[in-house]
Amino acid sequence: RLAEYRKTLKGRGVKVSMILHHADAPGGYAAKADDASVTWSSFYFRGPDGELFEFTEPPRGLDPAKDIAHAPRTSADLKLR
């Protein structure tokens, strides 16, 4: 649905960014949404007062066993906040 929202906004004259696929990869992005390292896809646009908005969606459900690449620094960091 992300592409649909982008198309709607663009059709109404809103300047929108391209869709970015945020990934746990060198550089932080992947070329395609179906890349296994992608955690979120999003696009950005400005509101009428210049504020920055982001539309985002996960390509799949998040799995802590696969999607968290870094160990907690301390035992206190193990707790979800």
C-alpha cells in the first residue's frame, strides 16, 4: 500500500521522495523491497508548513532472532522498554 499512498500524494501535487528500502546492510539501504535484509520501506514528503513526514511499512513481520543484529550492551538493555 505504500506505493499507493505515494501515488495519491504525488497525484495531488505533493513532492514525494522515492521509496527507500531500509536494510540491515552496508549503507543502510537495499535496491529492492524483497531483499531479505529489508526491515522497513518508506518515503518522505513535506507538509504545508514545511514539516517532514514519513510514510513507512514493514515488508514482513519483525523477528527479533533475525532482525536484531546487535547484542545488548548490558543486562539492563535486555528488557524491552
